Amino acid sequence: MSPASPALAPGEIVLRGATRSFSLRADNAGTLKGLLLGRRVAGPAPVPALAGVDLHVAPGERLGLVGRNGAGKTSTLRVLAGIVPLQSGEVACGGTVVSLLEFAAGFSRDFSGRENIYLQGALHGLDRAGVEARLPEIIAFSELGEFIDIPVRTYSTGMFVRLGFSIVAHLAADILLIDEVLAVGDEAFQQKCLRRIGERIAAGTTVVLVSHDAAAIERGCERVVVLDSGRVMFDGPTDEALAFYRRLIGSEQGALLP
């Protein structure tokens, strides 16, 4: 859960001139080459993840982010979630922000699935009673059965996704950030997740979804932002944005976005 801004309406998102780069230079000071040369060897220039991004998302809006690998999609979500700080610009989110950005983020691998539900609930500000009120629905939604009481270190990636999404889907949130997790697991559970997202949207939750699955973007989003090299290349209705993206990557075919 990321910090929220009291100046915005619940569910509103604002990025202004958002800039963030990451260095790929390896530190060779401790290597034999570094010791012999007595200096650091210059590496490649920092890679821009966000390069002056301006974005406004209204409360209750369904926004998709698409782009090639390294375009800045996940970095944008991490900035909105409060995980990665900006180097310049502004970011603000109104109300409570809940994110599902990595398969096993925040889980204790030695805890059972049930114990991790309590842990995640506490991390999101719920007391024990609040978790217990949601516990039966979370377990039922996950479809993990008896696996809910074994250590999560034995879980497959798909099982992590089931547990992680089930927890997030039952937390009160004004903004829900989701990154690629719907691409893992069986189709039936993916459809179940999309229906749950639809319920959250109907309740007024703002959803920002990153996915390479065009069908998921089309079903879940009314507006799409196309990112490339950390810049907004297109911002508009879903069908127009996906057509623009396919032209950008030179492909008009396929259900999956490369």
C-alpha cells in the first residue's frame, strides 16, 4: 500500500513531469581489472524509465499501460505504489492504494498461505478481526484448498498469484495497481480475476493494469496509455491505443502483444 495524497479525490492519480532513470553501470572497483587499473570503468548511460511523464487518471477510471519491454510500464506502477521515488516531478494518489506487482512480494516463505493472509492484512493496516472477517472469502476465492495450510515455499508461481490476488481483491482500496499477474495461471482463474476487477470497478475503484494480453486490456480498460522509452506515445480509447501500439511495433496481428 502506498502513501496517498489528501489533496486529491479518492481514486484520483496525478503524475507531473515524472522522471526516473536507472543506472546499468557495473561497479568494477572490487574486481581484478578494477584493482589493476585503479579506477572505475565507465559503463552505459542511465536508462530512462520515466522521462517527463504527465498523466491524470480520474476516480473510477480503468487505465491500461502497454509498451515494449523496458518501456516504463512497471516503473510507472512502482512509482504510483510508492516503491520507487522520482528523481524529479510529482506523483500523487488520492485515497488508499493497493498493489499487486510481484508474485510473492511481502510473503514469508516459511509461513503457510493462511498465515500469510494475516501477515498481508496487517501490512495493509487491518487488525486481526478485520482479516478474520475476510478470511473465508479470500480462501474460497484462491481455490487453494488444503494447500492454504502448508508453507508457501512449496507453492508454484500460479499458486502465489492465486493467493496474492485473492488477498488484494478483498482489501478496501480506492486505487488498484496490477502488473502482469493475470498472465499466469489457468484461463478459468484469469476470467475469475477479471470479473472481480469488474466488481471493484463497479464499486468505484480506480484500476491501473499492465499486461501484454490484448484481450485482458480490451476487457478491463476503457483507456490505454502507450509508453516507449519512458515517454507517453499515445493516450486515448483502448481500441485506438492498441492499434497505435501495433503500428509502433510493426505488427497488426496476434492476440498477444509482444
